Amino acid sequence: RMGASTSAEFPAAFASGLQDCVCMNHNVLCWVGVLLQDGMVYHHEVLEHGDFSERQQVVRWLRRFPFAFLSDREYTIARKEFKEGDAIYGCSKALAGHPREYPNSQVVKMDVFWSMWRARTVADPWGSDAPACETILLHHEQFKIPENLARFAVKHGMWGFVKKLASTVPLYVEARRKRVGMYEEDPDAYGAGAVPNPPTL
């Protein structure tokens, strides 16, 4: 098993814009887009949409790691967000037995996966007049391999992704501001062009 926590501050960003970047699926300037470009996720699909205002969604990932000792992994993840005061909270967890999952998949299923984060708009710690976004992340998953190998995989496999995501957020924020004002709702954000599709049991 592997757990981690981290915090980061993104300059010239704000909480709702960062959450759009995290939750979008159809834009290369988002975290799923970074994972796809990086090869860490080679298949991504939405299994179920829920309430768009709460970013409710069930997704399926097939994920590849650059280590011989760690085979491909399959994730079925439910996620949503909620607001409290000036903060936005996001929660993701692994699901077992979703009616649209692939029951006969030969890829190792990740049945223990939690990822929770808080984003809030704060004053820029570097002194500019623009806002910044403070994000705190708590993450836990069980790779089903010995702990020393899991720690090695996280330390050496994830750092490149974190750096790439940090460089992607400003690009996403800049592209978003060309469409709408800083605090306006983005019509091209999460859920654009989609309709809720609860599964038929």
C-alpha cells in the first residue's frame, strides 16, 4: 500500500479554475490529458455521469508504469466535489461491481484507491496582485506489491508527472481566460456537450 500527502500553490490561478482543470476529460490541458500524453494512462472512458454541478462521475482508467515489476493496473473510480465556504473539496475512490465495468478484464484491478483534495483561492505568496490557488492533496492506493517497491514506483514514477502538471495548469488557466472572465462559469468546462447517463441495471 502507498499513502502520500502534498500541498502546492499555483500562481495566477483560482480554486474553481483549478477544479475545472482537474475534472475535465476532453481537453489536453487537464490532468487526464497530461496522464494520456505521458503514457501513464493509455485508456480513459466515462462509465457514468451524475450531477454536473458536483462533478459527479465514474471513470475507468487503464494505467501503465515504467517499471518491469509493476504490471498494468485498471481503475474504476467514482468522484465528486463539494464546496464549503471559499474552499472546493474533491473526493475520488475506487469502486467494485459497477454495472458498466469490465468483469472479465485481465488487468489487475485496483480496489483500494482514495484521493482527496482541497483547493482555495488565496493571496499570491509571491507578491503579485493576481490570486493564487492553494491545493492540499491526500492520496492512498494499494498496488498489491511489496511496500518497498511501491515507494520506489511513487518516488521515481510520479515526480515527472507532478512537474508536468504544474507546468500545464498555467496554460489551462490562460486558455480559459480567453473564453470567460476569471470568476465566470466556463461553458467549455466539465460536462460540456455531455448528458447524464445513469446505467440501466
